Amino acid sequence: MFILVFIVILSALVLIHEFGHFIVAKRNGIKVEEFGLGFPPRIWGKQIGETLYSINALPLGGFVKVYGEEYHEQEGKASAEMKKHGFIYKKPWQKASVLIAGVVMNILLAVVIFYGLLASNNFTSDPLIVFDNYHFRFGQATGRVIISDILNNSVAQKAGLTSDESILRYNTSQDLRLSQWKDVTSADQLISVIKNSANMPIALDLQNVRNGNKTTMQIIPKYDKTAQRAVIGAKLANTVVLRYTTPIEKLFSGFLHSYNMAVYNLKIIGFLIHSSVQEKSVGPVSQSLSGPIGIAGFVKDILSSSGSKLLYNLLNVMALFSLSLATINILPFPALDGGRLAFVMYEWITRKRPNATVERIFNTAGFAVLLLLMIFISINDVTKLFQH
């Protein structure tokens, strides 16, 4: 089941991306030779007008084959049809619109899904793990703390605490009346309470971030000689919940939340690339990102732990993946849409076509780097599966 769900999600994201390229190419008079569901070898195909619509054996997305897409393929043999319907002979703004259309479609999908999810949750996001004290531009941020890991044989494990629990409130008194509870807004705040509560009960209000179930639990911290303080044996992570409160924020919450997440993704990608350059290794990038294997494993975890929030969680993941696909594709890296767009912008500004050989070398090298990175990421995904 998780493999089927993974294929459906991935195929939908890639297909809507490719449909953006397809529809904008058509609107600009560019011939689309093939629109494929899945990747070759071909199982079935039907020619409708100028386009072959095909179903292929590898069900992981799809592709669009645009007529006259590569400069080097058309050198010295431009026919009248090529000059009229070929991608390379269109104006720079037309080529740019085709290239960014896939990214725009992925963003719009994320906007629509996020709006629906936020509207169903009183325009409040799920807890978002914050990196480097990052500040989101839109929405009111409220600090939350989640349990990211539980140590074996710890007080937390014996008490029944699990990872992916959000700690909403705590109470150190014997009286669990509402007035005695205090909201938890940071890991440091809760750690300060725990370290001064050796052998003293602390009541915690918890909510599972996967299935939404709420529980109240009592835990008694124990003094740890190594840490020289009372501990419970749980790793805590700071998160924020974003609330969109004004009528304008609510109306445009899909766009605002998509902006928040896209810019945050770019910051993290920039940090990972910077770390890889500093270390002269692809390790930081490959170890922090997930490929198809890792994503499939993530989908499996969602299916097994979401309970009544299954549809909500799957849609949330779909929106995040769609936004990530858009963010990565727009990067000015050879072989990606953003890399091809950079060549088009060069043509637009200089009014000269890029050197076909240079473009081919850049795109080939970029594809090789992406393939190498995907291999490292896949190896890391498999390693994580065995460790799990």
C-alpha cells in the first residue's frame, strides 16, 4: 500500500509539473512531440494531433518532449517547421514562460493544498522545526517543543513517552487545576524545569503531531551523574506554530504559507551547499536530503502512524514535496529548469544565443553531478532503513 501511495504522490507532482510545460508550450505555438505518463519503455501510445500521448512502464512521474528543445540538435538543419514551431526559435520571453511553467504549477498546487489544510485547522500550521533561530516572515509564530527522540531505558521511555509528541503544557504542582498549568514555548524552558525537579513529578500535556491524539502524563526526572542534573532521557526540539489571524492573512494563507516554506527551504539548501563546499564533500547535502527510497519510507511511516489524520498528513506531505520540487527546479543549476532559464536570460539580455557546445557541456555536467548526488542520497537512504 505505501508503495502505491508513494507512486501516486510522486507521479501527481511530476505530472502537474510537466503539464505546466505542456500547456504553456502549446499556448506559444511550440510543438509538443510527446506527453508521457511514466518513463519508457512505452506500453501504449496514441497520436492526437501533433502530440503522442503515451503510458510507460516506469510509473514515477512523466515527461514532455518539446520540439526543437536543444540548440545543438538543430545546428545547420533548421527547417521551416522548426523555425515556426521549434522551441529554440521562439522569443526569449516565450521560452522563459515555458521553463518556469512547471515550477508555477507546483507552487499553485502547494498553495491550494495549504489553504485547504489551514482552513480546516483554524488557519494554524502544524509544528515546524526551526533551524538557526529562523524567523518566518508571515503569520504569528508561537514556540512549541516536540520530542525528537527517546533514549533507551530512560525515564521517558519507561513512562511511555514517544517521539513526535508535542509538549503543550506542564504542571509541577500536585494540583492539576487549569490555573496551575504553564505553556511550553521552548526546549530551554522545559529543560530548566526538569533539571530542578529531581524525584519530583511533572505533569505534561501532550499532543501527537502525527495523529493529533492528546494525552496527559506524569513523569519523574532522575538525577544523572554525567549531566550533573535531573533528566528524563528525551531529546527536545524547538518548533513554531504559525497562525494566520487577520481576514487578509486567512484569505491569502495558502500563498503566505507557501512563501514561508519555500524561502525556508532555500535557506536550508543554501546552508547545506555551503557546508559541502567548506568540507569539499557532498556529504552534508546527501546525508540531509532524501531521494525516492527515503521518501517512500517516510510515506510508509505516515500510513502506519497517522490514524484519523491520514488524509491531512498525506496532503500536507504532497504540498511540501510539491513546493520542494519547485524550489529545487528553479535553482540556476545546469540540467534543471533554473539552469536552462539562466541560458535563456543570457540570450534575452545579450540578444545572442548561447554557444550550443557550451550549453551542452554545462547541461551534461550538471546532469552527471545530479546523478552522482542521487546515488549518494540513495545509499544514505538505504543505510538509514537498515539502521531503523
